[in-house]
Amino acid sequence: MKNIKKLVKTFVATTVLSFGIISGGHFTEAAAPNQANSAQNLQGREKATSVTSATPKKAELTVQPKEETKPEVTASKAEAKPEVTAPEAEAKPEADTQPETEEKIVEPSQSNSAEAQLKKENKISKSQAGLHASETARSHAAANSAIFSNSPSEEKTEPEVQTEYYYGTDSATSIPNPAGNDFYLGKLGYGSVVQFDAGTGSGKFFSSARAEDAAYIYGYWFLTGMQQAPAGISASEWGAQQAKLALETYEAMKSVYGSKVRPVIFIDVEPASTGTKEYDYANNQAIYTAFVNYLNQYGEGVKPGTYSSKWSWEVSMGEFSPSTPGAYWVAYYPGDIPEDLTISNPDWGNFPGTTEKAQIWQYYGGENDYNVAWKLP
């Protein structure tokens, strides 16, 4: 009879102890995936878990046989695991360090003090819930949000979906872009001719009205072929001479418009009497290359960019590849003003001779030239 009573006591004590640990596992699992939990709620659940687990611990002291406590460890392993796994789905950075902690909690070879250690580790895991919530907020934040300001690794990665665009006009456009007037690109000159007047802040193909309204200003230079080169000058010398004059004119424009001026001079490559000579590939390539090299060497932060269309580039440069990465302005007119002015529009292609999507797309031209940019060079 005494043996039967002792067996009943042991069974009741073990059941109560197992139920307490199961309850502890239930609270943790419910808290982990809830992103809206405040730190105050998490602390309240932590206290509830500690109180619930405290009662079975007293019952454990009345159970002497070591084999009777093994189900405790088994139950702990089954219930404690969701506590670690649930935050893992929310925050991978912390999840990388959790499995080691879990193995220490559920090791079957530990003594009866394993439960105390389990509670201690559970508190540590739950105290990390704030960190998990923070990581979840980061995963849903906008790519340009201040939440990423101290994360160098993420700054290197551009967002998969472009959400911010800039709109503007160029040349002598009289009517502002209906989509916006964030930037303006004005012609500085061609060959050995300057077309910007620092006294008026304008020129034949430079609108002071558009420049004043815009937040950012660029200058471009119409690249001229050998048909207008001074006698006895080489193609490379002609390219360097144009670049030198373009840089001087750029500085004059900057003296008028100040910090609004972006540090880029676009090289306008297209065939014309004052532009490149059609199919004169070798000379055109030498002129272009010398222009780029001059700005890279003497620009003091002012870098070269390239403007052209697919057809203009082919008849001027052939299969030659441009060399101004990160600063490409492409012209392609699909007809009427497109409804889709995003990079998902197939008309916004890579710059000719490259695999790089142009930063600026001139999508409408004629009397008024309209542009859109996914990134400002």
C-alpha cells in the first residue's frame, strides 16, 4: 500500500512539473512572432513565465529517482524549441547565434539543475525580443529610411524596386516638364564656340528660367568632329581643346548658379555639321577619348558624362564603348509622352555600347525636351 501511494505521489509531482514547463513554452511561443509587442508586454510575459515555472520547481525537490526527471528534460526540449525558432524567422542576424544556446538548454546529460539554467536562458532569449522587433522593423522600412543610416553593408546594395525619380528639361525648353522640374541640362557650347553667357546666366540653348526653377543643373558640350577642327591639329588634341573650353564654361555657369550645379559635363555625341562626322569612327573615338581623359585629369572633381541615342552613337562611334560609368544620358522617343516613366519601361534601355542602364532618359524631344532620372549623376 505504501508503495502504491509513493507511486501516485511521484506521478502527480512529475505531471505538475511537466505542465509548468509546458506552460512556460506556451507563453514564449505566443510572444515571439508578434511584431507589435512592446518591451513592457514582453517583460510582463517574462514574469508570468517565471511565476508559472517556479511552482513545479518545488515539486521537483520531492522527486528523488533520477529516472523520474528525464521526462522533464524531454518536455523542456519539445516546448523550449519554438521559443528560439519563432524569433529566428523574424531576425536572421540573431538567429545565427541561437542554436548554440538551445543545445545547452536541452542537453539530456545535465543534472536536475538544468531547469534553472533553462529559465535563465529563456529570460535571455525573451530579453532579445526587442532586438528581434527592431530587425523586423528594418525589414519593412524603406530603403532610404534613417533606420539604415548606420548599416554600411546595406548601403552597398541598391533597392530592387526604384521608388524615387527626378524629372526635368534640357536645352532651350520653354515649357517646363509637366512631371516636375527637379533638374535642368543646358548647352554650354560646341567645338571652339562658347554658347553660355555668364552675364545673363543664359544662352542660345540655355534657359535661365528653367535653370532658376530647377533644384539641380548640368551642363553639356556638343562634341565636334574633325570637319571643324583647326588646321594642323590631331584628333586627340582637338578633343582635349574642346574639353578645356567646356570646363572653363562650366566654371562660368557655376559662378552664376552656385551649389545647384552638379559636377558633371555631358559629352553630347550626335552627327551634325557642328557635331560628330558620320562614320568617321577613328577620329570621333579619338576626340571623345581625349575629352574624357582631360576632364578626368584636370576636372578636379568635375567628371565626364555621355549623351547620345542608339542611332547617333552607332553612326558616330561604331562598336566603340563609352567610358563614363555612372553618368549616362540616353535619348529615345517612343512617340507621345509615355505613361510609364519608370525603369520598368522597356524604352528606358541601357546606354549604347554598355550593359548599364542610363541614369537619365530623354523620353520626349522637339521644341520641348523632357527627361526623367532614376539616379542623379
